[in-house]
Amino acid sequence: MLEGQERDCCKDDVTKPPSDQTETCVDGWEAKSKQAENDLKTASALKAKAEQAYKNASDWEGKLKAWKENAITANGKLLDVCSELSRWAPIVDRLGQNTEKTVEAIEALLCLVKKIFDDIDDVLRTSTSDSVPKNKGKLQDLKEYLECDKGIKEEDKQKALASIAPYEKKMQDISALMENVLDKLLETFTDAALLAAKMDGSQESPGLKWQIGDLDARLCGEKSSDQKVATCGCTCPDAPEKPPGPPCGNDVSLPTPPTLLPIIDPQDPTKGSDYYVHLTALYAQATSDTAKYRTEMEAAKKASDAAAARKSSLDAAIKAAQDAKGAK
């Protein structure tokens, strides 16, 4: 639109002929049109720059928002895992106790069965050596007693010896099972002992109970496992107390400060891991920057629209004046 002084140029001037007056106005408008064109280019460039700045800020804000939402989602999953671990920890602890008791029970059973077979061997043992009479078995002693006792009727003696024969046969059958039964029991005892070792572990090789407890501690934000208690059961008085280290090596399992867990402080949502706090600060700054660049972009757009309108008005006035002059 034409400004006030530019409109005044169109008013009649008694000192000049109308044709000269119009020509003077057109000359002024053309000069101003050139300036308006330059102003429009500058305003357009500033608008494009402001739009790009706003786009960059908006894109960055969007990325930070997505990352923050991912962190919040991950924190929710972390809480779920912590909840499951809190259920698993006592279960694993109970399993560890059960494996220890199982090993003790199987060991007792193994010793009992071994004692039974030792007793059977003592019953069945035979020896032809008179120099070592103690190597005779109880059954052999009984048969010799019956055969040598003159006070027993021959008929009764034969009946007694005949009743011993099936008993001896059954005892021999049981004795034949000894190797197979003891082997199976030893295998069971070995497997149970290995399971107990894997459950409790040792200071050098932490087991499942240690792993569950250590993972729970890490999820709760502990930066190391130095406070864990050794589970090897070593009671050597001269052995220095040393907590177990991570099973995969310090360079793999120990988190390097700052720790990423817990992601969000359950007592204060604005606090948490260094990552989350830094991300939250970046997102807040990006949101502020985006709002600022939006304001600057809108102002630049208004300035560009105003410059375009001024250029259009001047061009329209010049054309109207030239058309009017040509019509005369």
C-alpha cells in the first residue's frame, strides 16, 4: 500500500501541469519500487533463514522428545524387571537352600547304602585261609558252626543248612547290584553337588544366587558389587575377606560412573541417571528454543508479507499511472 506522502504526490499541484505532476510521482514510485524490491529480497531471505532455524529446532526437539519418551518407557520396563527380580530373589534363595539340603540327603543316602553293601559283604565274605580267620564271613561262620556242632541232630543240621541256601542266594543277588547302585548314586550325588555349586557359586565363580542379587543391585543403581558377600563358604581363618567380583571380569561387568540406573528417581521424577537428567535439560532447552524460533519466524513472515504488499502496491500504482498517461 502507498504511504501518505506517496498519496500526496497524486494530488493536484497548481504550480505544475497535471502531466508533469504525474510524471514526477511515477519517477518517485519507480525509485521506491526498486528499494521495495531490495527490501523484499532481504525480508524473504530473513524469513527463509528463520524458517530453517525453526525447522532445525523443531526437529531437534522432536528427537529429544522421542528419546525422553523412550527413557520413560525403559524406566517402566526396568520397574517391571525389578518387580520380577524381587519375586525371583527369594525363590532362587530357597532353591539354593534346597540344593544344599539335597546334597546332604543324597550324601547320607550314599553312605547308608554303602554301609548296607559293606554289611552284606561281611555276611557273604568267604576265606580259605586259616591264618586270617577274621576274613571269614558271618554266613560262613554259621555254616561251619552247624557242620561242626556234634550236639545238633544230623536231620536238624541239614534242615538248617538247607534254609541258609536261599537266603545266601538272595544276598548274593543283592550284592551283584552293588556296583550299579553305587554308580547311580554317585552320579546323582555329583549332579546335585554341581547344581548346588552353580546355584551358590564361589568367590571366584559366582552362581545364580549371586547373579540375581547382583543384577537386582545394579538395577537399583549400585555402581559396583563391592558390597556383596562372598558365597564360597570358606571358613579359613587366615583367608582375607574379599567380596566376589563380576563373573565376566571387571572390564565387562562393572558399570563405569556415571551409572545409567535407575533411569528415573522414583522419589523425584525430575532426577535420575546423569543421562536422563542431561536429556531432560536438553529437551527443556530445545522446547524453549523452538518457541523462540517460532516467534522469530512469524515476525519474519509478517515483515516479508509487508514488504511484498508494499512492492505490489507501488507496482500497481506505477502501472495505473502509465495506463492513464497512455490513454490520453
